[in-house]
Amino acid sequence: MGPPEAVLGVVFVSAIAYTIVSVTKLIVGRRGAQKLADPAAAVRLERLEHAVDAIALEVERISEGQRFATKLLSEQARQRTAGEQLPSRTPT
């Protein structure tokens, strides 16, 4: 997979996105019956849904980019260590 920091970052961002969606659903569920009769509220709700969807797509793009960068860095590190012996940094 990747370094633990990358995995934790993806989990953290996913948890935030899930929390936002859950809280939005909870708020809409409580106000749903009385507010959905108002056309302006329906328009606002639709804009909010589009915004949450856009955020979810951006989070996924960020996650994919982070996975790709991590993969490249780990491959470069493997090639560097396989091609040459790194000097020891222990004091003598």
C-alpha cells in the first residue's frame, strides 16, 4: 500500500467527508417535511447536494494523486537502493 502517513491521510479525509454527508442528511431529515414544501429550500438543498458531490470527487482525486506520488517515491527509493550501496551515516 503506502506509508502509514498516506493511509492515515486518506482515512482522515474520508472520515471528514462521511461526517459532512451524515450531518447534512441528519439536518435535512429533521427539517425535511416542513422545508421541502418551499421551492427556495428545494433549490438550496439541490445546490448543497451538488456541492457535497463535488467535494467528494475532489477528495477522491486528491487521494488518487497521493497514492500515485507515494508509489513513485517508493519505486525511486527501491531503484536507488538496488543500484548503489548507500554510504553509512554512523559516526566513526
